[in-house]
Amino acid sequence: DIGRLAESMGLNAYLVGGVVRDILMQNTNMDIDIVVEGDAPALAKRFAAMKKAKVSEHFKFKTAVVIFRDGFRVDFATSRTEYYTNPASAPEVENASIRNDLYRRDFSINAMAVKLTGDDFGLLLDFFGGQKDIIDKKIRVLHSLSFVDDPSRCLRGVRFAVRYGFAVGPHTEKLLKHAVSLKLLERVVGQRMYLELKYILSEDSYVDALLMMKKYDMLKFFHEKLAIDDFKLDRFAVLKKINGWYSFQFEDKLELWISRFCILFADLNRQEMKRLASRFEITGRLYDELADTFYKFKHAVWQVRRLKDVKASAITGIFEGMKTEAVTAAVAVLGQEYEWLLKEYLTVYRFVTPSVDGNDLKSMGIPPSGIYGEILKEIKRAKLDHEISSKEEELDLAER
Ligand code: ATP
């Protein structure tokens, strides 16, 4: 449809980037990227109208995204060449051929396109050897200044390498090491560093990525204290077991990167976490949420370690009000011997509530006041610790 529509508007359109790579590798990819030689937002608008989908346009970059009701999205960009007036600054945009558009991309495997218009519909454009690199399992940049143009590509390279089990090509590896020695990653803006780390931690093979970043001495660009040792690798292994159990047991999907983030930075104190957040330039609600999750995770580990008597009520008191991702991370840090506790908490404890309610207390003649909360809390505690089990016993306890 996009091709036909583009043709009717006299435009050339191409399927580009990750989706082409994933088609060739027979992987699924839900992000469709289209490059248009011409007015991409105009094509996007016509396509959205045809599909009764929403469209939003970015005037400055001549891009637009079409979003379907089920969340499926198609990105449209006007083909462009980048001129780097200053490395790490936003590229200027101008119309240019598809080859130039592909040349500004990060790796050969991401720099292929499929033509959607004209007689050669379906033609694969592979100017930089992407297919060969897929066969050879290589991550390769397109030119020697690639990491200088955009040092965040160092992190993207690691991500694609571990995701597909590819090696970094020898010349690209040399350039990568050089980029690290020049500390180019220091130039990457905070939000980009944060997003790239989030993407890496969202990969199934994130541990391999962390080990690869350790090998290339890249971890220090997140925080100078960041280290991956055997202890942390053990924690990640426990977390994997816990998450496997969780996804078998429950239907909701956890944001796995959050637990991994907590464990990765578990040794940082408040001051150091603040520094990390300022490196990431995260502020406002994003910061509040991340900091809240992280500090609750740290506090829970500390509190559980201090417990003399591991009672259900004590555990529930600690874990309640925490994101599940922070609870699983805390148990992974505490160690395998705490796994049963997590399972009890997630399957049983967290659902325990008193059978009696405010109305019951009122009909017992207890005057309504702040004390109701206290009574119900005490009933919940006693119920969790199996001191009482029936509603009569709850009423008895309320009476007392
Ligand atoms: P994923 O499967 O992780 O979404 P993707 O390849 O679709 O992978 P995106 O980050 O969505 O990744 O980028 C889409 C395309 O844009 C890439 O395939 C690549 O061609 C190009 N691209 C993205 N970021 C960069 C960058 N920093 N430098 C050069 N090209 C980039």
C-alpha cells in the first residue's frame, strides 16, 4: 500500500534499517521504517488517512510516524545526508539519495533497503555488504569516522553483537578501541546513554553485553565505580531463575531491565546514584520513579538481612509497596536461599487481607476513628503469621 501510494504521489519509497536486517535473518521486527525520496510527512498523512490511523509529524526533521490503534507503528523519514558541523550535535537535514541516507547509518547490517516503488519493487539495496556480514556474523561500521560521528554507536554495536551472537569485525574493533581510548563516549548526551543502557539491559543476552563492555573498558562511562565481578554474575544468574519462575507463574510481563539495573548498580550509595542520574540527565518524574525503585530495592535488601525472625508479616511489610521488579532484584541479591520467600510473598502473602471490614468493626460498637486502620493492620499481621485463620478469630482479635 505504501509503495502504491508513494507512486501515485510521484515519490520513491524504501523499507530500511532494522526491519530489512530482520527479514533477511528471519527474525520478527515490529518497527517499520520507511525512507522517502521527497516529502515523507505528506506520504505518511495520506497513508494514515487510508488506514484510519493517527499521524504525528516532526517538521524540523521532515519525519512522521503513523500509529495504528493496536500500537503498531510505521516511521516515515525523508532521505537525508548528514553533515557534521560539530561531532555529537544534531545533523542538518536535506534531501539526498537513498545511498547517502544508508551511508549515514551505523552498521552494514542496518544499512540495507528494499525498494517499494517502481518496476524494481522488492529490489534489495545493499551498497555496503550487509548480507555478507550477516552470513559472516560480523558487526562492521561503514567508514572509519563512524564512532567519531556518533560515539553512541559503540553501545549499539555491543547490543547488536550480543543479540545476534556476531563478532565485531577486526577493523571496527580497532576503531572501537580507539574511540574508547579517546573517551568519545563522554560526549554522548545523558539521555542517549541512559536509553542505550536501558536497551542493552532489555536484551536477553545483556550479561554478554556487560562482559563485552567490560572487555572494551566501556563501563566506566556510566559510572567510574561500575564493575562486573563474579558476585554480580551470580546475582544475575539467580535473577534469571526467578524471572523464569515468574513468567511461568504469572501473566503480566515484568520490565526486566529495571531489576537488572538495580543489581548492576547495587553498590552505589545515594550520592553516587544521584551522580549517575545527573550523568543520564534524568530529572522530574523519570528520576523520581527510578530513584524510588532503586532506593526501595537497596533498603529491602538491608531490612531482610537484619531480620532475626523471618516472619510472613515482616516480609510483607518490607516488600509491600515495591515494584515487583525491585522485589525480584532484592531477592536475587539476597541469594538463592531467599527464593522460597519470594515465591511465598508473590503467590500468597501479598494477597492476604482481613475478612472483616470497617462495617464489621462498626457493628461491634467500636467507634469509627483512626483506630480502624490499626486494627485491620494487626488482623492482617496475625493472619499472615497464622496466629488466626477464621473470621471469628479476626472479630475476637478486634474485640481485644
Ligand atoms: P531494534 O531491533 O533494536 O529496534 P533497529 O535497527 O530497528 O533495532 P533503531 O534504533 O530503531 O534500531 O534504529 C533504526 C535504524 O536507524 C537502524 O537500523 C539504523 O539503520 C539507524 N540508526 C539508528 N540509530 C543510529 C545511529 N546512532 N547511527 C546510525 N544509524 C542509526
